[in-house]
Amino acid sequence: MKDNNDMNHRPKVSVIIPTYNREDLLRDAVRSVKAQTLEDWECIVVDDGSTDGTKIFMEDAVKNDARMRYAYQENAGQAAARNKGIELAAGEYLAFLDSDDVYLPENLKRKTEFLAAHPDVRMVNGPSWIVEKGTGTCIDCAAYAPTNWVATREYMDAAGGFVPAQRNVEDQGVRIRAANAFGDPSVEYMMPEPLSVYFIHGAQVTNAPNRNPAVFSKRLETLLGDLDPGKEGPYRTFAPNIFSHLANFYILEGRVAEGRSWFRRSLRVKFSVFAALLLAVSYGGAGIYGNTERFLRAVQRKVVGRVRVARARRRFAESWAASRRVL
């Protein structure tokens, strides 16, 4: 193991963990970094004003492992905490891990090796095993950024870092701005194998956005300024999803006509059966739309997610076994 106290040594990757009052969950996140098969890392935990035992835990962690670093800031939000971590990072690559998620052991090794072998790719993303924290039940296998990101510094510089005003959608803002800067969304590569576990729990800020459509529509609106119709590849990649989600939240708020207009904008950029279906349902009124939307989300959760998990378990048996060991 290399000693990162050597001033001449630059770690292969800096893992940045923003955290706020999650001492117990943070312990698991840090443990998963220490369990990486790639040992040449530094881990920077940015404490966003915690009032629990986070500071005491991290002071001990820093004493026991020279690769661990701890920074405290007054509460300013997750985006600001990630930006602080980027400022402090010394690694060749930048990795991001939320304090309530965990890495599987091969995560950093596999992703840094891919970036080294593919210089045209500037960020590696990928799916997580989506697991209910209390029960350990895996309900989906899907991409939840930025826990899965390992990026070059050029990628994050091109994006201008995370924008605090884009609360809970700041990861999408980074991806859009980086794709715009490089002129091609393929600077991001989606690795098919899940190499992390994303935990679902009640304390999440992003929990149940459909219960608070007015809040989440305002957050999505902050992304509109990043979309540039002149950048055709990035625009066609990101705009349809943002437009259709915005349409959905507007209609759930009761702003039906406005929501329909955004569904139409989404379909003009790229046709989607799902968006077309929801647009058609909206003509039945907000009540029928809401019932249909809840039904479709239940199908997504109970059927589509389980199908994805079953397929991923067959295809990535070692990853599945590793995910079970970290629970």
C-alpha cells in the first residue's frame, strides 16, 4: 500500500463523500472504500455541518489510515460539499460516493482501468443494485448518479462543477454541461455491470418526488438553461427526459395545459411511447392522470424493476454475490 503522506505521490483516484448527519451510514460507505481492490486512493469526507458523531468518527479514521481526509464546512448543501471535495482532491481521477451508499470491491479498479484504456471517455457511469435499507430487498438495477461516477478532472472542469441551485438534480446539470463542452454525450460511458449498492431509505432528500411535484418541478426548471438546442447530440440525449419529467410534475400540480405542452416538446425532440401515453391520458383530466401515473409507477416498481434485477443477477453473478456480502 502506498503512503499518501508522501508529498511526491499522487493517488490514482480521489473518492469524495459529502455527508450530513449520517454517521452510521457513513461508516459503511468508508468501509466499502477501504475494501477496494485498488488500494491507491484517497478518500475525502466533506462534512456539511453535521451535529452527530461524524467528526469524532472521521478524526479516528484519519489517524488510522493516511489515505483518509476530513473537511468540515458550514451547512451549504450536497453540491457545495462535492465542490469542496474537488478543490481538495489530489487524485488523477475523481470518484463520487454518497454517504448512504456503498461501493463493491472492484468499483474503482474497473472504472479507472477503463478510463486509462479509453482516453476519449471522460467519465464512467453505471448501474447500482437498488436495495431497501431496512429489508435488504433488491428492488431494481438502474443508474443512480453520481455514486457511480469516476471522472477525469477535465470532465468536471468542463462542467464547472456542481451547481448548488440545482438541488437534487445537480448531477444531471454536470452531465449536460460536460456533454455540451465536449460536443458529444459519448464522453460518458455507461458500464453495464453494477458495481455499487444504492440504498433506499426514508431519510433521503429525493424520496418520493411525486408527492411534492411543485418542489421538484422547480428543481428541474434549473436545468433548462443548461440545454442548448445548438448542441444536437447532448440536446437529444437529455432534453426529452427532462421535458417529460417536467410535464409530469406540472400536471400533478394541476397545471395540465402547461404539462401537455412540455410532453409535446419532449416528443418533438425524440418520440417515446411512454411520453405519448401520458400525454393522451392527460386529456382525461388531472384526476385520471394522477391515478394512471401512480399505476404506471407501481408497475415500474413491482414488475420492471424485478425483471431488471433478475436479468442482472444472471448476467453479473459475481457482482450480485458481492452486493449480498455488503448488506
